[in-house]
Amino acid sequence: MADDKFYAQFGEDKILYDIFKNMQHGICVEVGGYDGVTGSNTYFFEKLGWQCLVIEPMPEYCKKIRAVRNCDVAEIAASDTKGEVVFHVAEGVETLSTIEEDTKHFERINKEGGTGINKIQVKTDLLTNILLERGIDRVDFLTLDVEWHELRALKGLSLDRIQIRLLIVEDASFGRDRGVKNFLKDHSYVRFKRTGCNDWYTKKDDPLVTWWSVIATEVPIFLYVVKQKIKPFVPRWLKRS
């Protein structure tokens, strides 16, 4: 092990190390890189000698990544179209920055201490293009955290052309939005683990998938979704008890 320091928000890199500990020259991709260190799922693996690609649209943070890491940095936003879009930088809570113009997400930014939204123009491209331009057609794990833009980013990824063993995708809806799950199911991926707000997917025939891992993942998510659906109908006195 390069060192004993892990960086991921919910211990994802430690879990990934346990999965890939015998692999010397892996390939990993982080879509939504922030500063490349804070909460990073790939920095630990760069120190192990893996080939890492970080995809981050904010120029300021791309500079920070290049200053501290030796990985390839793609200064672009992964999406379902190639072009330019308005990117909403959440001042003060930049990890919540997003392409999506979503009122509820902007309210969350305010609640978590955001001081305003700074709109900038960023380039977008399909994940397939971003990867193939760098000669990457096989990935050991790809992590995706782009604040409600995950499904559109995945729609720009050809899972027939790019072979990916593990996908770790943020789901801030905690299971209420089934878009990502259904999309990946159509490509034979199964959700088998959840850490924090991140869902883990792999091919249904992968050894990581067991009946217990799927049940242990799906049941808590199902119960949470049901609870949220019935919550508006629960009497106030019962909520307090």
C-alpha cells in the first residue's frame, strides 16, 4: 500500500482497495473531480501507480488538480451532448456546482451556506468521446458525482464500446429517482452496494454480486422510498411520537 491515507467521502476508496488490492496497473475515472483530493475516490489509486483520469469542468479546480496530482485532467463536463452550456458554480459550497438548473438544488445550496450562484460557460462532451480520445476502452472503476446530471452523463457513455467493471454513481434522491438504475439495468448492471449517497453497480454475473448483497442494498432503499411517500399522510401527532 502506498500509504494508509484514504480520501473518499464515505470510504469508497478503502472498499475499492479491498476489491482491487492485487491489481498493480488499474485504470480509474472520476467524473466530477472538485480539487482532486477532497473526497476523491481516485487519488489513493494514483499513489498506487494506477492510470487515473479526472473529468472536471471548472477551470479553477482543474488548476488545483494539476498542481497536486499527476493524473490526466479533462477540463470539460460529461453530458449527453457535445457543445457548451451554462454551469452554475455554487459559491462557498463548490462541490454542489451543477449544470442542472434545478430550484430545489439551488435551495439546498442556500441551506448549506452557499453565498450565490456564479454562471460560467463550460464545454461538454460525451463520456465515450472523452475516454476514447485518451485511448481508454476499459475501466476498472468509474465514479460519477455531477449533482443531478448523472443520468445525462451516463447517456453519453456507450457501455458496449467502453468496458467498465464498477460504476459508483451519486444518487441524491436516495432511491426515489430510478432513472440511473433503469438505464444501467438495460446494460446488465446490478446495484449491489450503497455507501452514503453513492450507488455501486457491476455486471450481474460479476462475483461481487450475491443475493445477499443485492437484498442488503435494495431493502433499505425501498423502505426509505416508501417512508417518504407516506410521510405527507402521517398525522402530526404520530410524527412526534
